[in-house]
Amino acid sequence: MTRTLDHIFSALADPTRRTIMSMLLEDDMAVTDVAAPFEMSLAAISKHLGVLTAAGLISQEKRGRVKWCKLEPDALRDASVWMQAFGQMEALDLDMFEVFLRRELDAPDPNP
């Protein structure tokens, strides 16, 4: 799972790839349509799509002469479960933690 998460987070670290993912939320798109809003070459977009495909975040399929991209939402499930685990932790109250440590260590309170 760690390897999968590494690929997913690495793929999502790039703003262009995140934008592509957002675009694919609407519907499947041809590679040329994905490339249209970006000021970069089709080859550069293809590399971004390759990274997203390798991470399992999208799939690509040739239909006739056109290559189509499709979002694979289930691929984010492992990452989502991993991130949700952190949301279950309560915020740490550092003042209360300091009081706890003083009591445990029998340290005198500098501010009586």
C-alpha cells in the first residue's frame, strides 16, 4: 500500500496533474481536449497523463483514432482512508500537555 500511496501522492503533487484530474471529474476526455487549456506541448501533456495512468488515477483507452482519458475514482480510496485516519486525531492542547509533563516529571511550575 505504501508504494501505491507514494505513486498517488507523487502524481497529485503537480498542479497540472491536479487540474487534469479536476477536468476529468466532468466526463471522459480526448487527450487533445485535455491539452487544449494548457500552454504546453501535447508531448508534455502526454507525460503528465502517463504519470496519472501509472499511479492508477486515470485510465487511457484508444477509441478509433482518438485516445480517451477516464478518471478512476476508486484509485483514491487508499489515499482517502489513509488521510481520514489523521482526521480522527484530536488537536493537541500544548498547555495541557505541558501541565501533564510537569506532573509526570515532578518539575516545579515556573509560573506558580
